[in-house]
Amino acid sequence: MSKKEKRWRRFYLLLMIFFYAIYVPVSILEWLAGDGGIPITAVVVGMALPYMRKNHLQQIQVKQDQGS
């Protein structure tokens, strides 16, 4: 695993922790409390983030294998 891939894995880990531990629960609680609208952004990003991570890391691995 290259340094670039390790940095991106750490970035995605921190991003996912922030998103799933803070952003999604807060937006759902606001929606349930009636203070905000339906949390469409939280739902869409929550479903897309793992796929984006997987695709990006796969691209990094392919570029690394081509460079070797």
C-alpha cells in the first residue's frame, strides 16, 4: 500500500466518522423535531460515500500498479 493510498484511507475514515457520527444524526434529529426539512442531503451522501471511497481507492491502486 502506497503512502498516497494510506493518506486517502485515513481521510476517508475521518470523513466517514464525522459524517455518520455527527452530521446524519443531527440532521435526522432536526427533522424529527420539526425544525428542518427532510434530510435528503444526508441520505444521498450517506449512501454514496462508501461507493465513492471504494471507487477512488481502486483508481489509486490501478495507477500504482501501472506505474510499477
